[in-house]
Amino acid sequence: MASPEVSATYGANAAGRDVNNSVALNVERATVLPAAVYGPIPDGPVTHDLSYIPRVMGFVGRDNELSALDAAFTCSGAVMLRTVHGLGGVGKSALAAEWAACRATAAVRWWITADSAAAVDDGLAILAIALQPGLAELPTELQKERALHWLAGHDDWLLVLDNVGHPDHIRWLVGRVPHGQILITTRRATGWHQLATVISLGVLNPSDSVALFIQILNHDGPRDGDGTIEVCEELGHLALAIEQAAAFCAESGYSPRAYLDMLRQWPAETYAAGPEGSDSARTVDRIWRISLDRLSDTPLAGQILRILAWYSPDRIPRTLLDGLASPPILAAALGRLLAYSMITDNRDGTLSVHRLVQALARTSDPGDPHRAAIDINDARDHATGRLDRVFPTNASQPDQWPLCRALLPHVEALVRHSLPDDDTPATAHLLARAASFLNGQGSTTPAIRHLLRTLTTCERLFGEEHPATLVLRNNLAHAYQTAGDLARAIPLYERTLSDSARVLGAHHPETLTSQNNLAGAYESSGDLARATLLYERTFADSARILGEKHPHTLTSQNNLASAYQAAGDPARAILLYERTLTDSAHTLGESHPHTLGLRNNLAHAYESTGDLARAILLYEHTLTDSAHTLGEDHPNTLALRHNLAGAYQAAGDSARAIPLHERTVTDSARILGVDHPDTLISQNNLASAYKASGDLARAITLYEHTLATCERILGEEHLLTAAVRANLTAVYASNRPSLTPPSCPCPDERPHTDQPPTLPL
């Protein structure tokens, strides 16, 4: 929707104005009174429509809002006031002009630019002259009084008061007219409850903003429209910005795609660039400045807006602003931003800011006092520190996941809008924790991206051999391993171990952790000989340095047992598992999570040797204790329930296996999320249970669904994706051998609780 365009301009003095040449003005001329006789405007009806409404160029959409205005002005009796409010440039004036010109039914329809009390007086004075040209030589104050007298005596009229700055500017007018219709447009969202019903106006629908852009672009003939959709999205479908960009492209010959590139490379200049002859005050950067000029007596409002500019535009938690000022002062500043529609209160503890307002707020402009580079940089660091303080420190706990998910879009926006060279220790700390959460959720690609940036920052700030840098290198290797990229993970683990031994010492606990993690990567790659040797070395070093009963020693002992099991030596593995379990129960307690995990692993070892009776009994006992100690919904409890279902299935007890698998899938989707790797593993194994029971139709459907999700979330080359694909191939071969060549199925994946935690930053 374009802004209204007025073809006649009026000065401060009403005398001598050629109202009859205004846009859409059709007036029955009254008898001109002699200069010495200034009687009131005749009280008789206006026999022809008297209409001064700005012409709207290229109006599109807004059907719902136009219908709302139709309904709002159907009443009769006392004066009807309706207010349309919204962000500067959203299209309030255009909506009012379209409705007043095309859908309003009043005989007299009059537009007043009401951005000040003086402008309201001026508009009423011009109305008086339109009603009776003989009043042209009266002083403005008397002309205004004549207009008010006429309005008070009639009811078939509509006043549009455009861009009202404050309710007090027009409150007196409302008190003088008992009948008629008044439509107000304003940036202020508050203060109208005693005067008028409020209609909130948002941005254009995407299809309407594209239609407006194309309409303006092709006004003088077809033009290259490539990139139109992307430009409209970048501008957040703000009507004024769409109009400005389209007019610039039409005049300059730039394609929308070229304009988008220019906008991203030179944002400050582009936001200020309008077509030749356009009103310089009607560019998006001037709209931003005018709004903040009105808030100049509240400097905190500008600071808040600059901080919010670095986050995602939607659902910004208010808690990110806690402590910026005392609660009363902070509330007052937020209230003023809300009042001028610069931000939106979502009424759920979150705020939203239009993306174009954000873009301007983080784009420096030496000519704008609200956009000084030093203030913008300070706001970026404030935004980073505040996000870092509220992001959960233990992202492995499910009760923290909703907050992690709510904050992730703001982390992504901060990274997207800031340069790596501007990253601070707070940035590195924040991204490391966000990456830990993402990696645990199976989103390895963004996790790796954040860790690479964080590692670069730590190397720049602290050096390549700083302990924090070593930890980040370890975590990056772990993310590569999780993604199945062992070719990158193993050399990075090896470098980290070498550096850690040199910098911290061969017997430092973090060096031992690096040894353990490298051994795990060797094991994952199938190099069991090197994995076993390194596990044995780590276990011996840990027992000597930390003690035989230290939790880290018990972890090393457990992992060594796992390596023996993987190498085909179950007897040795079971003996070591049993010893580790005894030590853990004695040191940590029977119900300690570590002890429960060891019980799970011992049960799995029993199962691998075919001793299903002992395995099932231990799984059942451990599941009961885990549910009691950790809770029914704890991830370890879910893993134990899943493993017990697998043991039932291995024993041929589908009647008990399938319902337990189904419950695990449902609970995992609810607690961990439908895209979590453990949920996908559970779905894969439920499909295998369906296959084992002969229900191939359900098996195929679930395998296909799981494979599609794995490819979307984990990637086509991930180990879990490959396992599900192989299992689906096998069930295709058994059900429809003509469709897919036979292939050996991969064994079912099974979540375990024996993985060593990634070293935190």
C-alpha cells in the first residue's frame, strides 16, 4: 500500500488558498460575502459532496482493515471516533485515505494533517473556506471557529486527522462536536481508551507487498522483477519501504536483486535513498529518526531499541533487558516505545520489533544522533552479554531445553548480524553452550559452525594453546564425531591430546579426558586395537593419579570394558563391567546415575552373550530404580526403557517388546522432541520390532518416515541415516524384492548411557 499523495500544498495562513484545485474537491460555491460582513457559515445542508482526501497511488490489500472501518462507522448518534495506529511507514495514512475516498458515505469528507496542534487549526481553517470561500480573509482562529460551529450543527461529515502525535492535540476538538465521524491515524498505541476505539495496523501480507512492488516497478512499462520477493522479505513488508524501494528501482533501472545487494552492502545510504523528487522526510531512515526524536527525553528508549536490534525480530524475552535500569525506569522506557509502536508487546513475556527498525538501529549513520557507531557497538556487546547470562549453563538437562529453544533464534540473529572480529569472550562462551545444546539435539551442522567461529575467537583472544582453546578444539572434534565425520574428528582429537599433554601435562585430568575421547573416536572408526591400548593407558593413568574409585577412573574402566566387548571378548568385558559396577555402587551409591548407567551397560553385555534372562532381569531392576531416582521422563530412564524393549524383542517376546517400544517413541517425542536422535533411534527400532512380528506395512511406513527425518536433520551421510536406510532396504527386499536389490541390513541402533560427557567451556 503506497502512501497518500497530495497535489496541493498549503501554508500557515489560510488566506488566498486555492482549495478548489485540491485533489478530489467538489464544492458548491456559496455566495461570497462582502469583506466587512463575516457571518457564520450557513446552517443549511451541503447540496454537493465536499471532499478533500489525498489521492492514493497503488493501494493494495487491506481488505480486513477496510471492512473493520466499515463496521466501526455504522453507528449513529454521538460523534464516532476510531483510531488506526501502527509503526511509522506501515501504511496508516494510505489506509485512511483509501477508506475515506472510496468507502465512506459522509457528504463532507475532510483530511487534516494533524501532527501538531497548529496543523489541526490550519486544517479546520481550510475547511471553513471550502464551506464558504468568502471567509478567506478572516484570521485563522476565526476560520477555525466557523468550521467548528458548522461541524457542531451537522452530522453528515467525516474528519480524517492524520498522524496525530498525542491525544491531547485533538481532545479539545472532540469535546466541541457532538455528532459526526472522526478517523485518526497515529503512531501512538496508547492513550486513546477515553476517546476512541483503536484498530492496530500491521505490515502488508507478503502477497500484497509483492503486488505493490510490481505495480510501482512496472508503472511505466515492464521491468526486470527478479528478486522482488526477497526484497519484500528483507524490508519486512513495510509499506513505505516497499514503495521507496520499488520507486527507486523503477527510476534508476536497478533490478530488485541489485537493490537487495546494494541494501546489504550499503544499508545506511540505501535506506535514505528515494526516487528523484520524493519527499526526503518520507524515507525509512527519516521515519525511524522522527519517532526517536519524539522520545529524545527518554534516552533509555533508544538504548533499548539498539539492544533489541541484535536479536531475532520476534518473541524477544523481556528478561534479556533485566537490570538495564531500575524496574520503574525500564518499564517507563518500554512503555514509551510501545506507545509509539516502535516495539510490540506479545503479552506472553516477549517483545517483537520490526526487522527494518532493527536494521536501521544497528546501522550507523554519522548524521543521525540516534545511530552513532559507538552507541551501536556498545548495544551489540550489551545484547551479547545479556543473552550469554540467560542461556542455560547445563543444556543437557531436558528441563532447560524449552529456554534453550526459545533463545536459539536470538543467538543465530546475533551471529548473523555481527562480524567475527567483533566477538568477545561473552560471544565465545554463548556460542559454545549453544553449540553443546545443538549437538546434543542432533543439529550438528549449526553446532559445528558455531564451534568453528568460537575456536577462531578463542585463538585470537587467548592463543592457540590456552586451556579454553583446547577445550573448544575437543568439543569441535566431538561435534565432528557426532556428525559421523571421523576423518576430521580424529586428527583434531590427536592434536588436542598432544597440545594438552605439552601445555597442561601428561597427567592432567583434561589430558586424560582428551585421551579418553580420542580412544572413543578410534573405537567408532573400527580401529579397536588402538582404541583398546589408549583406553588401557587412560585407565591406568587415571587410577594412579586420581585414584581407583574416582568417577573419572570408573568412566575409563567402563569404556575399556566397552572396547573389550566391541572387540569380541565379552567374558573379559563382563568381568570388568561387574568390577566397575561394584566400585561405583560402593563409592557413589546404588542409585547414583553413574551406577545406573553401569548396570545398563552390564545388562547389555549379558544380552550380547545371549544371556537374555540375566539381561532382562537387570534391565528391569535398573529401569525401576532409574524411574524412582531420576524420574519417568529422564533421558536415562527413556534409554533404559528402550533397551529393555530391545531385550524383550531379542527374546522373541513381541507382545511385551512392541508396546514398550511404542511408549518409548511417544515419550521420547514428547520429552526430547520429534527430531532428536534418540527419538529417531527409537522409531527405527520400533520399525524393526514391527518387521520381526511380521507387520511389514507398519515397518515400512515407520522406516520411511524415520529415514526422511534423519536425512533432513542429520544429513544423508550420517551413521544413523545410513543404518535406517539399510534397514529399509532390507525390509523392501523381504517384502518387494523386485523393487530394491537385496542388501545386508545394519544392526539396530541403541542409545546407551555410557558416553563420556563433552568437556564444557
